[in-house]
Amino acid sequence: MTQKELLYIDDALGHEKALQTAFDSFSAELKDPELKTFVSGLAMKHGQCYARFLSLLG
């Protein structure tokens, strides 16, 4: 892989982890159960994307 490709992968991993963290944080603050479930699902999806990226590298 080129240096540029590795930087792209590093950025993608960082974005997925940041989104997962943000959605987890937002979910913890929500009172509406339906919205909380939806936002928690978004956090879970971004966590799965992060894990998939890592598995492709390993």
C-alpha cells in the first residue's frame, strides 16, 4: 500500500471511531426511548464499520 492509501485508512478508522463515540455520548443524554434506540443503533453500526476496517487490515 502507498503512504496515501495508509493515510486514508487511518482517517477512515478515526472517523468511524469518532462517530461511534459521539453517538454513544448523545444516546446517553437522550430521554426519548425511541430516539435513544435509534442513536444507539447508529453508534453500533459505526462500531461495526470500525471493526470491519480493522479486520480487512489484519
